[in-house]
Amino acid sequence: MVVWFALVAVPFLALLDQSVAYATSVWACSHQNTLAVHGVHASFLVVAIVGAIVAARNWRASAAAAGENESFARWHFLAGLATGAASLSALVIASMWAVTWVLRPCI
């Protein structure tokens, strides 16, 4: 179940982060305060990193049993794929957050 969260939900959270941060930037521009946008990115990044860490733990745990059975090998492959997808999504969220540090919200 945790592998599916990292494989499906965490990339969706990266898209949701972009949408929520864009909607929050209107408030940030009118109040000249980027704290809300930083809070959005930080919360989504924490969830993405936790998903990647849990998927990586499942990937390591399934490595020993991957050679025993084909279903274990498939589970190990899915755990590795989920680790990569969640890590890439966390990198995308961090990249979007980096732009917030450089540019003003009214640009």
C-alpha cells in the first residue's frame, strides 16, 4: 500500500503543489508576503520526501526475497520504481520552491 502511495500519489502531489502555490501567489502579491507560498512548498516537499523514504525502505527490504519468486521480483521492481518516482517528484517540488526564493510573487 505504501509503495502505491509513493508511485501514484506523490507525483500527483507535485502537480497539486504547483496549482496550490499558483493560487496562493495572488494573496502573496497583494500582501507582499511570501510566507504562505513557502509553507505550501515546504509541506508538499515533506510529504514527498517521506513517501520516497518509505518506498526506499520497502525496496531495500524486498531485495533479499527478489530472487525467490517472480511475484517478489515484481514487488521489488515496483518498490524501486516508486522510490524513483517519489524522489523525482520531490526534486520537482524543490525546484519549484527554489524559484520562490529568487523571484517576487508579483512578477
